[in-house]
Amino acid sequence: MACRIIEQFRNLSITAIKISPHFHETTSGLKIIYEEEGYSIYEETNRDTTKDTSRLLLSGAGKVYFAKVLDCRLRFVFEKIMDLIPEDTPIICESPALRKFIDPGVFIIMSSETTRTRKDISHLLTYPHLKFEFEELPEMPVIPIEFEDGRWSYSR
């Protein structure tokens, strides 16, 4: 979904953020920006891997940041990333855990009838959100959102 939105709004030079609690080995192209106890922040520079951050860049994001972070540092790390981004820049962020702290313009939840997810997202359903099925994306020519006056919103 994030890639589709970035492609749809390619002219906006969206900044994409991917935040993960998993401290996996990094791939080539991730340029370290900050690294301290409990977190690492990178900028993705490689469009040629199968990683989500590479696909976001390939889709047309102006910049892509990736953070590996413990939950106890999540809000701090997000604010640190936000300090890197010019004001009024459209942002797409993939981080279910961040929803506890941030009220986004549009909060999208993806689900699937055919794919079983390992994550329990039931707690996220209590927040205002848009929900889409993965299976309906190929038939959806336009994602029904817009970016106006510095904010994402649902376009009915």
C-alpha cells in the first residue's frame, strides 16, 4: 500500500519511514545516520534490493528512513527522524507501534482473506482507520486519499 500511495503522489516527493523492533542485519545501501543503545536510524540509498525500504525508494519516495528501535525508544526515535525532514513534507510511515503516540492524517490497516499474518493487530482496530484488503488493491486504480494543506485525508 505504501508503494502504491508513493507512486500515486510521485510529484510530492514523499518521505517514507519504516520502523521495526527487529534488529536484523542491514543490507547494502542503508547509510547510518544515528546509532545508540536501543536504536539505529538509516537512510536507504539502494533501489535494487527486495527490502521494503528499497521498494519505497523505487516507487518514487524522495527519501526513505529506516529505524530499528526498541519499543521504549520509539517515540524518541520518531522525533529524531522528524527533525531530519523539512516541514510540510508529505510522510508515509509504516509502524503499527507508533500509532500509540501519533495521530496521523490517515491510518491505513491492510488485511487479507488469503494470507495469514503473524501479527495481532486487533488493538489497532480501536483507532480511527481505513481498512483495505490486499486482494482488492490490483482492482483499485486510485487509493482514495489526498494530501492538502500539509495533511493526508480520506477522499470520499
